[in-house]
Amino acid sequence: MNILQALFFPPEQPGGVSSMVPYIRERFRKIGWQMEMFSLPKRIRNKGHEEIEFATFDWLQYAGNTTIDKYIQTYRDYIWWVKLRLTGQRFDLIHAHHPIAALAMKHIYPDTPVLMTIHSSYERELILNGRIAQDGPEHRFLTSIYRELEQQTDRIMTVSQSFAQYVGAYLKQPELIKVIPNGYDEKRFKPVPHENEVTQLVTICRLVPAKGLDILLRACAELSRRNCPFVLHIIGDGPIREELEGLSQQLGIYDNTIFYGYMLHPEELMPFFDVFVLPSRAEAFGSVFAEAALCLLALVGTDVGGIAEQIENGQNGLLVPSEDPEALADALETVINDPHFRYEMARAGWNKAKKTYSLNRVISELKRIYTSFDNGISQGTHKQET
């Protein structure tokens, strides 16, 4: 089969889809499949002028809204770029990893099966980051896109049971969603034996309110008040970096906190830390937890979304309620003061990640799905009922 993996932006950042799809392509190529990747360069802006219509709702009722107009223009730009770069090319199947990519590909290749993996919720991210209001026009528009995807694509997949339930609330047939957790090439993650005199905490994420780093800093301030030694490493960049740096100074923990900014391959540094912690306010899957587990780090996260599906509290990590710096401080104090418990949890997390989040498992599941479309799709045998 000749398969196209359709991304949104180029896979040049670590984490989630960006760190998985190139390895999927590599593995499939090794077994003789044709597979290419396609994405929209960030420099492409305001090139498309296609008339946009959706089959399941009228988007024009939202026209004039800045966020929605930008989304529609990005959709137009994606269509323009596909026509420019892929004219004359044919594929047996297209696997999209962003709603705009899926809809644009189906627009141009209406007779080609298009599969869609929904990796995250843009509307929830915007709400948690204070960009849009719950139940506002942007929220209604973005959640309407799920029904459009159900109508237009040939199969919807997502990365966790909790996120499948979330997306399913907007679909006619949520039972048809296929859940395939992300998978990782184990060769990328190499645990390194080390002894740190002071426990090294690390978090890796985009610096936005949804990731709850303000809660993490307040928890670390509580650790400091308890005379519990630590160093916190924050890898990533984003719009609230300056705010977080200011908060760490205000809380008196700036000297114990290191802001690295953006790093292309944090997995190369991660094995030298002791504890991975991320108190997200929402998370469809939380790829970085699996990556940290494969680096043999102890895990501490919030009891939300896909994080709660990865961590069995007290077994392979610790879960705490979101928005609770005191509970997070308690969990961190436990893993700091009990290195043996920390190591046992890290070992259990490593074992689970190798078994559950193996790239081989993902390849096997995708191969089965892809080949199911090899015959009979022209008769509509695989199209989701709408």
C-alpha cells in the first residue's frame, strides 16, 4: 500500500505525534511499505482562497470571529499547499493527525480512505489557557468539527479511553472510535545509572496555563518550606515563561529552578534526572509520561485524562488531584525522601511503558487497520455510519 501520513506542522518538535509518526514511517518502510509524510510549513500564511463548506453545520454563522477566521484560513492554506505539492499523486490510504489535515485531504481526495487520529483537544487547550470561553462561539465551532470528521473520514481513532469518551460526546456513533495509545521506539530512551545527591525533578512541556506549572512552582515552594531539598528543571518554552520565572522568584525558589527553554531532543538529557512531574489541568494522553517512564524516571502527575490511564497510583507512579499544590508537594516529598520506593515505581513504570507503549504494538495495530482498507473500501464497507 502507498500511504500518506498527513500532519499539521512539520514533525520537528519532541513529544506526541511529532516523535511518533516519523518512527512509524521508518518501521513500515523497513517491511516494504510505501509511506510518506506531508505537513504545512509554518511560513505558509494566507495563500488559500478556497470556498469552505461543511456538511454537518454552517460555519458562516461564526464568521468574523478572529479565532475561527484564522482556523478557516489555515484550512484554506492547507488545501492550497496540498494542491501545489501533491498534484497528480495518488495514495491508497491517508492517515491524518490533525482535523484540518483530515478535512483538507478528504476535500482533495474524496475517493481515498482517510483515517483520522485525534491526538488532542484544541478547544480545551484554548479554554484552559484563557484564550476562549467555555460554550462560547469558538468552543461551539471547534466541537462541531468532531461531527464533521465523523461524517467525512472513514475511521476515527484517538489515544486514550478518557479522550475517546470526551470526543464521543459530539459524535453520532461514539462506539466506533478506535483507541490506540501512542507508541515509542525504545531505542531512543536509554536509562543511565546515576546517583544524585539532591533529587532532580524535571518537567517537559509547552509553557502554557493548561500544563499547571504554576501549581508545580507552588508545590516546590512548599517543599522548600519543609526543608525538603530538590532542583527543578523546566524544559520547554511558551507564552508564560516570563510569568513563571517571576513566580519562581516571588516564591523564593528561583535559585532551585532551571529554565532551559526549547530543547529538540530532551530524551537525551532526561535519564539523568530522578522524577518526572507534570500537573496538567487536562491531557488527552500525556506522551511525555510514557517517554519519562522509558527513561526510568519516577512519575508524578494529576489524575486527569490520559495521565490517569498511564499511572496506577502507588504502583508505577503517583497521582494527585489537579489544582492542589499541597497534595503535589506531599507526593513529591514522598519520592524525594524514599529513594527505594521511587526506584521501585520507576522500574514498574518502565516495565509498563515497554509493554503497553511499544512502537511494535502500534505498528501491529495500524497494519491491521490499514490492510482492512486494502479491499472493499470502494464499496463503502469500512465507512463509518453517519
